Amino acid sequence: MFRDFQTEFGKKADCNIRAVYEKGDSAWIKMKEEILAYEKTWYVMYNVHFDRLTHECNLFESIGILCCHCLVVFSSYKVNKVPSCYVLPHWSKNIKRKHTYIKSSHDVRHSDESHNLFRGLCAHFYNVTQEFVNGNDEADMLHAALNNARAKLVDYRAKLWNKTVTDAHTSIATDTSSVAGTEDIQGPSKVTIKGRPKGKRLRYELKKSIKKSMQRKRKSSGQDNRVESCGNIDLDAPAQ
């Protein structure tokens, strides 16, 4: 951004004021800018009382730096200090980055209630530290109190865990006894097979006709075999 401003500052030499129209505290400046082989006309409106500029290129509104035309107007009106409205906070080297003050959580599973409890405890600890801790003695007292509170929390967590395990074993034993005492054990319900009905399947009629023709052929071939066997028996029989 500083290099962009240096570029605009160097382009001041290519700008020349051609006409000035003043009315009250406002002034309209007509300016010519030499760009390579041609000139371009710009108009700048300047409020002398409030040190405000309005320019049609809108460079300050887009990237936050003053254009060369505005710098020429300030120079012609002997404005040696840039107005505060054109000095943006992110230009300063001593700025406090505001994104560090944003409260966020990477664990989306935490509820708002637990998050508020955590923030309240942090604020309480910070207030106690700011108000009472001014030396090593106060710091040692606070450390001792924190260690005592931590030991109590560890005992409470252990008791809670034991109670949870006991309740789980009790519920498992109850479920087992209830299952063992059950006499009416039924099988799974009948589930119909999903799919297209056989009578509506593709090429069902063709397969059905082929199957019938095959059955007729088998039946006719069976009858022919029986007739032939009977004829053979009559021919081979001895004459009486």
C-alpha cells in the first residue's frame, strides 16, 4: 500500500489545475492529467471548511489511499497535514489487531451454557487476581486455594465415575433378568421380498411361451417313444 501511495505521489507532476470555481466553502477544480500522448480531464470538489474531497475516481473509497488529483488540491490550498478522516487505523504500526479480541471456539459440540460457564470462571479468576494479587504472598495463597479446589474436584470426579459404573452394572443385570424371564419368544416377522412381480417382468410372456412349447415337445416325444416301444413288443412276440 505504501508503494501505491508513492506511485500516486509521483504522478502529481503530471497533473495541472486548469480552472477553479469557488462558491462559499466549496470549490470545483478542473484538472488535466497527462497520460502518455494524451490528456485526461478530472473534476475535484473540495470543501475548504471541513477539508473534505470528492473525486470521481474514488481511489480512496476502493483501496484506502489518496489519489494524485487530491494531493494536488491539498498542495494548492497549502494543506500541510492530511485530515484525520483520510488516515485509516490500519496504517499505524502500533495498531492492536482487533481479530485477537474475537471470542471463538473450535469445538462446535460445546453448548452455549458450558461456554458461558467457562467465560464466567475466567472473568472471576481475572478479577480476583487483579484486585488482590500484588506480591508473592498473595500469589502463594491463590495457588494453595487452587490446589485445594483441584483436589476436591478430583475426588468428586472419582465418586461420580464410580456411581456411573455401578448404575451401568445394575441396569445390565436388570435387563438380563428380564430377558431370561420372558417366555413368549417370537420369531422375526415375515418380510416381503421387494422387486417387480414376476408377471410384469420384462420378456415374461416370451419365456412363458418358450417354456410351454418345450413342455409340449417333451410330451409329444414321450408319447412317440411309448408307441414305438409298444410296436416293437408286438413285432417280436412269437406266433401261436
